[in-house]
Amino acid sequence: MSTLADAVLPLIRTRSDLYRYSAANAHGLDMHEAVDILESAIPTADPAEIYTVTHKALASSLKVIARADDSSGIIGDACRRLLVLHPQVAAAARTPVGKLIDWMMKFQFDDGEVDYFELDPVAYAPALGELGIASYRKRLAEVEAKLGPRPADRWNSGHSHEWFTLDWNAQRLAVLDHDIDAIIRTHAKDRKVAAWLEDTAEAFEEIGEIDLAIDWAKQATDFDRGHQSRKAADYWCGLLEAHRPGEELNARLSVFRKWPSSTSAARLHKAAGKAWPEYHDEVVASLAASPSDAVLFALHTLKEPEFAWNLAHSLALDSGSTWAELVKVYEKIDPLAVLPIHQRLVEGLLHDANAKNYKLAARRLATMRKLSAGSAKSAEVNDLIADLREIHRRRPRLQQEFDRAGLP
């Protein structure tokens, strides 16, 4: 093997048991190091050598992920980095077009242990050239012809993977061609799913058709009130921010009114700028239906902890995690006022036997002692700790965590 191969391939290949989560994660980090080495070698190494090593690394990485617990996605991300690198180095190395197409077809259509990665013909276009792309289209057509009539529902077909792959290629080739009608046909399909409308918008953005991208993103936003439309709304507003900033504020306002939350309110606040006072009362009133959102918006976006504190009480906030965020800030303003909230959070943590919660409760109690030091509340905090020790005297792990935190 070459020096580059010696440096890269041992980081990709392994005989270790990767069904163990920790082992898989550790090896995934090694794989990312291997990709780093490949990428850093591009400016100086022989393109043919880089392609050869990348090609082998990609093949080996698929064998690795097929037998790994990649719940964290570290190995999968390394595989995707190799899939991004592969067409780039194939073009630089002037890889024989016929050989490259044969590999692309085998990768996508030959049954194997791993079939959840796609190849992007747009990325491979520089390596294939016009004649290569034409040949690649012909090979795809041959595959489709062998499958017979297209099923009404490809997922119930015995060739669902093949149909999915063909449809994916049709989408990407439509983008490569900058064919507006083909993009709509392959991405929007029957227009019955909001995500498909957003996919269409993203394809138009990719080819520089920004007006069409904005229009289709708006259609996806208006589709319904579901999570796909909500995601599309963020994309639509982002497009406006980048390309039609004068229209962004109205868009952010309409999105907030449709999906009021601390997140949509924060984005409206940013877009409003100096005009924010015009929207303040409406936003706060709308967020009142969700006390946690109202408090988080006041705390993190408006940077008004006193306002957030008052909202938390007036709206009867019952989210422990939100209270925890609030007291962390408000204790700097009124350290004694937050003590009852800390106590409530501690009692919630100790409701069930849980070693992690014991540690968190001990830390919070230590914070209470620090906040109350030198005040009349100090003795009350110590009495609380003594009461908790007595109540939970049959929980030795809790007693241990209290001791470690230096509690009396």
C-alpha cells in the first residue's frame, strides 16, 4: 500500500466488536480522522492515489457500518463524508467513465448489507461529463425497463428499493438539467405532502431560481398546521431574509401567529428590530397560553429576568426545566426569593429513587446554602437538608451524594 493508504485504511478497517455502543463511537472517531487525512492530502498528493484510497475507504466503511451499533451516527457521518469526497476525487483523478458508472450502478442497485446511502449524480457530473451522464441515464432506463410497470405504491412493491433509487436519481438529474417542469414533477409529485413542496423549493434554490424557491416554500408553509409546514416556514423566512429582506418581517409575523412559541417570537423580535415595540403586547399575550414559552422568551430574547419572573408567577408556570433556567438568572437579582423554587425543584428530583437525581439535588441544595449564607434563611436551608436526610434515610446513595456535596 501507499503511504496515504497506510495512514488512512487502518483507521477505517477494524475487526473489533462494534455492536458495543462505546466501541462503535470510538471507531467512528478514527474514521473521521481518516477522512481528515484524505482531505488534507488533496492539495499535494497524486489525485489517482487519493481516489484509490478514498474508494477503498468507502468500501470498507460500508462493511464497518453494516455490523456496528451506530446509534450516535458517528460512523454514518464518516461514511457520508467519504460519499461527498468520492465524486470530487474521481473527477480530479480522471477516473475512467465506464468504470465509474459500473460502480455507481452496483453501489445503488446490487443487493448488499447497506442500502441506505444515496449517490448524487449532480456531484458526479464533473467526473462523468456529458457523454458519461448520457450513458448513466441509459443504464438507469435499462434498470427501470426490467422492473415492469410502475406500482401504484412503490413501498408495497417487491422492488421498493429500486424504485426509490430511480426516483431519487430522477430528482437529482432534473436539478442537473435545471429543468423546472421536471423538478416540479419529480419533487412535488402529487403535491399532497408539505415536505415534498419544501423539497421542490430547495431544488429551485440549488439551481438559483430564487423566486420559484420562495414561492414553493410559501406553499409548503401554507399547506397545513403540521410539523412539516412549520419546518418549511423556517426555510421560507430564511429565503426571504437572504433574498428579499423587506418581506421578512411580515412573514415572521404570520409564522408567529400561526405557530406562537418562544422560538418564533424570538425570530420575529430579531426581524422587527427597532419596530419591536409595535409587536410586544401581541406577542406576550399570545405566548401567555404557553407559560414556558412566555417565560423563556422574556428571559432569553428580551433579556428581562424580572419580567420573566413575574410572568412565571402570574401564569402559574409548572415546567421544572423552565423554572431551573429562570432561577439560575434571577438568583443574581434576588438570591433569597429563589429559595422556595429551588426547594420545589429538589423535592421533585427526590420523588423517585434515582442516583443521577440525587447528585443534582445535592448540588441544588449546596447552591441554596450559598445563596442563603449570612441571612435568616440559612438555618431554614440547613433544617431542610436535615429533614431530607431523615425522610430518605433508607437511600444510602442519596446520603453519599449529600456528603460529597458538603451538606450538613
